[in-house]
Amino acid sequence: MLSISNAHPAVEERILAAAASCVRDYGIERVTLAEIARRARVSRPTIYRRWPDSQAILAALLTRRVTEVAAEVPSTGSGRAAIVARIVAVAQRLGRDELLMAVMHSAPEFAMTYISERLGTSQQLLIDALAADLGAAQADGSVRAGDPRQLATMVLLITQSTIQSAQIVEPILPAEALALELGRALNGYLSNG
């Protein structure tokens, strides 16, 4: 097996890419450090120097994917309408994301950790970024008063629930209708009036 120095900047990327391909091919339950190492062309100790186990790799992978998707959707303004439009666009992309959906379908108990037991890193990052945006929108009067972090957390819960349940309500709310209704829900929640 090829062993690559820790100093090589592409090692972590290769490991995360290998983990993603394992999740897509096998589902999350059958992902092993040995298979990740084989696909990344690194030794298992190289992986252990970065993460303690496959669960930690998967958590890092999901954090990276969620933050990448959020970064892919540009902000078009600072008011409520622009913030809501961006949230809906990010939710649509996350709902179609092959990796995230593979995790949701192959390991619901892993996903439930971040749904019902604790906030993950990506959720914390999203709340922090959204709280800053909502604070700015409060200053221009387009978002109602309230603690921006609490508002952002509620927006996360509404949006996360929409993404998780999209498949079961698809016969009633196809993707475009669901996006429209999510936008209405968020606009109503954040509105001054």
C-alpha cells in the first residue's frame, strides 16, 4: 500500500473523497477504515492521524458537503427576501445531494444523531452564518425583532425538517411546490407583519 506523508495537502481530500465513494457504493453501515484507506491509497495509520474512526470521517465528510453546498449558493442581498431565497436554494440542493441522501437512506440512525440528539458542526456553522444575516436584516427592518441566533435555529429546524420529509410528501408537494411552500413558511416566520 502506498503511504503518503502527512504534509501532503491532498491527503485529507483523497481520504474524504474515498469515504464519499464508499458511502455511495455501500451505504454508511459498511464503510470501513480499511476500504477508505485502500481507495485513498494511504495507510490506515495515515487516516488515524487525522480521525479516530470511520464515524469521525463521515461526520467530517458531511460537514464539508453541507458547507460546500451552502457556499455554492451566492447571496443576492441582505434583506429577508434574499435570505429566504438563498435558504430555499440551499435546501433544494441538499435535498438532491447524492451523498447526503445516501446517508439519510442507508443510516437513518447516524442521521438521527444530528436530528434529535445534538447539533453537528455544519449545523452550528449554518446557524452562526444565518444569525449574522438575520441580524443585518433586522437592522434594515425586513426581519422581525428577536434574538438572531434563536431565529436562525428555528429556521434551521424548519428547513431541516423539510429536507428530511421531502420524499414522503412528494406526491402531495412535488419539489417545486415544496420549495415554494418552504419559502412562504420562512417568510411568514421572519416577517415583521
